[in-house]
Amino acid sequence: MKKLYEKSEVRFAVIMIVIYVIGTSLGEYISEATGTFKIASAIFHVAFGIFLFAWIKRNGLMEKYGLVKPAYKLYKAWFFIPLFLIGCSSLFFGLRFNYSAFGTACYLLSMFGVGFLEEILFRGFLFEGMAKNNVKAAIIVSSITFGVGHIVNLLNGQDLFETLLQIVFAVAVGFVLVTLYYKGGSIIPCMIFHAVNNSCSAFNKPEVSAQFFGGAKNEMIITVVAAIVISVVYSIAMWLKLEKTK
């Protein structure tokens, strides 16, 4: 594994992403086939996450991939507010448990695993592998591939329109996250946002928010447009105000 990494970091990143996508799809299939909500997905995501974390630590790559405390001062953390407004927006219309206690536990484990894995794979391995040659290209490619990677949800039965909007949303947010990582020097805030954003659907009230926006489709469109606007403004502000620490 280390030889592959040393030979080509980008190829290593792509292989790890493929393993992640296949493992996630199989996890969803097994969970559905066995009637145990998210259990196989949770096992895979946690196990693969622990494996990659151990490999990174063993090879002295913690700082390279931003698995360190942010270098900026706490008073500069104001720029997290828009990010977490996006992440928690689905909870603005009320809270409830959408799954059983066991299902919720499996879902949260899976989503926190996804938060770690997708950040370390796209913002970590892929971005860093490409940034050595061209930072701008690395930012664009890592953001787009992160978004397009959500097309795998089609294989898991998700609606085409919903998937396309999710891809656009993921590209916009992905650009913000890679900017935050590049300028802030730590991938940990990105992982926290990602995990929180993914986990909120276990506690939201989608029918209430859909009614407020005049339908689920309208809600998705408005949410994506708002996320794009916030992401653009947010990214510009970070480039202007946040000094590069990595």
C-alpha cells in the first residue's frame, strides 16, 4: 500500500475512492437485504475509516492531511457560522427521531464514518496529490469529483432529480470545504461539518419543511440555490480574510 502511495498519490487516491464507493454500495445493499437498517454500512465506514486513520498515523502523515488542530485563533472561527447554517438547515422546522434507537445509532456511526472518509479521500488524498503540481486544478477537480461521486446514490434507489440536485449541492459545498482546508490547514472542521450535515436527516421533519416551501421539489431547488449563493460569498470571504496556514 505504501509503495502504491509513493509511486503516485493521485492513483492511490482514486483507488481508495473506488474502494469506498464499492464498499458503500455493498453496505447499503446488504443492509437492505438483511432488513437491518444501515448496520452493514456502519460497519464498513467505521472499519475503513479506522484502517485509513491508522495507516496515515503510522506513516507520519497526520499533519500533511490536516489531522491536526486548526492553526487560526478561536476568534476567527466566525467563518464557520454560514457553514453550519447550511449543515443544520434541515432542523429549522423541528426535531424528532426518524428511526429506532438502534437504527439511529447505526445511521450516526455510518454518517460520521462517511464524514471522515469523504474528507480524507477527496480533500486529503486527492487534493494533496494534485496540489503539488497545480493548486487551482486540485481545488476544482476535488470539488467536482466529490459532487459527481454522489451519483452512486442512484444505484441505491434515489430519485434522479434529487440526485442531480445533490450533486450540484455537493460541488458547491465541496468547493467551500477544500478552500477551508487549504486556507486553514486543518481538515477536522470539514469532517465535523460533513458528519453533522449528513446526520441531520435522522432528526428532521421533511414533511413540515416541504409544506413550508410548497413541495419537496421546490424545497430542494431553493436549498441548492441558497447553498450555492452562500458558498460563493463564503469562499470569496475566506480567500480574502483567512491567511493560508498550511
